Amino acid sequence: MAYRQRIALDPSAEVVVQLLDVSRMDAPSVTLAEQRIKANGRQPPFAYELQVDAARIDPRMRYAVSARILRGEQLLFINDTQYPVLTQGSGTTASLVLVRVAPSPR
């Protein structure tokens, strides 16, 4: 997981990566697994590994990996592309590229 901007990540930032069930168009996605990584001065790319019980994966459903980088409650980066995994011909890995979120006006 990385981003393209050449911006140093704040040491207090946290990376949140989730495996989501995105099968239902009329309902919010369901989080099946989540990993939180404290930056602690490290810079991207960040490696992640999501653990999920294989019995929870239904081959008829669609799954995606999503990530965001936060500093406290402030969203800094997020994926703007869906990264499908696990079913319907998708693999078991995803190399996520996040985009910077414009700072909110004060």
C-alpha cells in the first residue's frame, strides 16, 4: 500500500486496511477483516496482511480491499479505486495506491 505524492507521512498517522464484502449494492459493505498499522515514523509502502476464516468467503459474493491513512480523526489518504480480491477471478493480493484527500477549510 502506497501513495504517489512525495509527502512525508506524519509519525502519528495510522494506516487502516480492510477486507470488505461489497456484494450488495443496496446495503453498506461488511468488514470481514481489518489491520491497523501505526506509522511511527515509517514511510510507505506499507505491507499488510488480512486474516479471514475461509468459511466466511462465499464464491458467489464480491470482496474488495480498502485502505485509508488517518491522523487522529483527520483523513489524509484513501483509495479511490476498488481493489477486488478472492472471488470472480480476482487474486489473493492487491497493491493499493491511495490518493491524497484535500484538507478541509478551516
